[in-house]
Amino acid sequence: MTRIILYSDTGHGCKALGKLALCNNFQCFSMLKTVVMEASVLIFGFSEISEPLQRFRDQMQEVELRYYASDILEKNGYNNLGEFEKVLDRVQTILITAHVAMENHIRITFRGEFSQIYRDYKLSSLAYHLVRMNGSPQNQQVALYQIETYTVLNQSLN
């Protein structure tokens, strides 16, 4: 039996969505997942997580990975995946330095198009914004995003 607490980060701290205690039934978790797709899950109680609960947690983490690298390459001024991967290395260093679990923010995946399979990356919102902010300063899209971010932060502080 495992107790989980669901919460949603609203940007102003955590807001409790509800508690589910002593549930060891996968149907229960499946129903809960559909109801609170955007919620994050904290798992308390056991060092070993049952397979259904592990699948549930993995699916919840997958929901947070909203962006494909290939979809944002051109939009952000990158000519190819290799150029983008240099920026992604920088972002990985940032996450590691900040002790943030990288697997929650960057995941390698494969996609298919026109009968070809290619490597891609899925990114969380945090990783996406770090990519936009930490690219080459000679990249016009990166420079504009850095200025835009400063402007928004400055306005919110004043």
C-alpha cells in the first residue's frame, strides 16, 4: 500500500488537489491520472514502487515534456540538430549544477516522418526556456529572448 499526495504548482507555491491513501489498485491510479493530467505526484512510504505506480509516475512525468526539439529548431534560429545539441549540453550542465533531475526535463526520443526515423528530444517547459535563453549570443532569437525575459522580470519586480 502506498499513499500519494497530488499537488499542482500554480506559480505561487503548491496547491493541494487531494489525497489518495492506501490504494494499491491500478484502475484507481488510471482514473486519477485522467482527472488530474497536469498534476505532479509525490510518492511517500516505500523504497520500492510497484510496477503500476511506476508506470503512473512515468506517464505523469511524460505529460510535463511538452516540446520536441525538432519543432523548435527553426523557430529559435538553429540550422541543425547538432547546433541545438551544443545548447542542450549547456542546459544539462545548468540542471546538474542546480541539482535538478535531468530526466524530468530532457528525454531522448525517436520520431518518424516520411518513412524515416530520427532522433529527437522532448523538453519540459523549464528546459525549453533554458534552451531559448542559453544559446549563442550571436543568435538573434536568443538575444531577443534574453532581452524580453529581462524586461518581463524587471516589470514584475517594479
